[in-house]
Amino acid sequence: MTKAKTAADKAAATADFAIANGAEAIRAGFDKAVKNYDAVLGYGKDTAEAVMKSATVAGKGVESISNEIYAYSKQSLEDSITVTKAVMSSKSLHEAFEYQSDFAKSAFESYIGGLTKFGELFTVTAKDSFAPLQGRVEAWLDVVQTTRA
């Protein structure tokens, strides 16, 4: 009986050890899963905030570009009306030609200046819009590397 009792004690001790280690492994796995879930959730929250910032900046940039286009169009129309009145009221063909030539030159310069300004606004808007999104890929790689460890 002592051999049977010793074997039973050993089996019970082995079972207790296995249960304790199994429970600890489950607890460690669960804690790691919760930690990884929190990391992914935090990444999603940060990315959503970055997208919102980017959309806000883009909206303001589009508004600014639209305002500039409106101002340019309005000024161009006013200049056209002014020169048309001047041409119509000119006293000679030479004077009308001078008004028209001056207008063509200033309209071209205004057009080139407007294009330059619109290009700069577009570039700044695009750069500022993507700035909040920079680093999101690196952040995702960090999350993936952290969860693998």
C-alpha cells in the first residue's frame, strides 16, 4: 500500500503542478491579449484623431482656395468691365488699342500671379493635410512588433 500511496501522491502532485502552471499560462496569455487589444485600440483612436485633424486642415485649405478663386474671378471681371468702358469711350482707335494692350498685359500678369498663388495654396494645403497622418504607418509597425513580442 505504501507504494500505491506514494504513486498516488506523486500523481496528485504532478496534477496540481500541471493545473497551477496551466492556469498561470492562461492568465499570462489573457493579460498579453488584453495588452495587445489596448495597443490596437489606442492605435485606432490615434489614427481616427489624425484623420479628423487632416480633414479639418483640408477643409480650411479648400475654403481658402475657393475664396482666392472667387476674389481673382471678381477682380478679373471688374477689370474687364473697366477696360471695356474705357475702350468704348476712347476718342481714337489708337487710344482704344492702347487700353486693350495694357489690359491684355495686366490680365496676363494677373493670371500668372493667380496661378502661382493657387499652386502655393494647393501645395501648402496638401502638405498640411497629410502632416497629421505622417507616422501612422510607423505607429502601426510598432503596434505589430509590440504584439509579436
